[in-house]
Amino acid sequence: MVAKLSTTINKIQALLNSSNSKILNGFLTYMKNNGLSERHQNKKIWIIYMFFYQYTECCSTNFIWNYI
């Protein structure tokens, strides 16, 4: 189950990569300006957030070196 939009926004701020955080915040602003519902915004942002989170976890140097 997807969390509330406010919870998702807080998780965006916690991303390790500030570029990803800026991209998500920009996309969120774009959706708000176009009048999309909070539920729709949350679903789209959550999907992109999970991609960024998984990519960061998978491709971080520490993760790679731990398994070589």
C-alpha cells in the first residue's frame, strides 16, 4: 500500500542523491501545477522514488564492494 503524499515527500528529501531529489520535487511541482489529484501525484512519485531508491542501493560503491 502506498503511503500518504506527505510521507512520500519526506522520503524524497531523505534520498542520498540530491539530483534525484531535485528531479522528483520538480516533477511533483509540475503535477501540482497541472491540477492532478494528490492520489495520482503520490502514485507517480512513489514509482519514480522506488526506482531511484533501488538504483541507489544497488549501484552504490559500498554495495558493489561488499559482494566482490
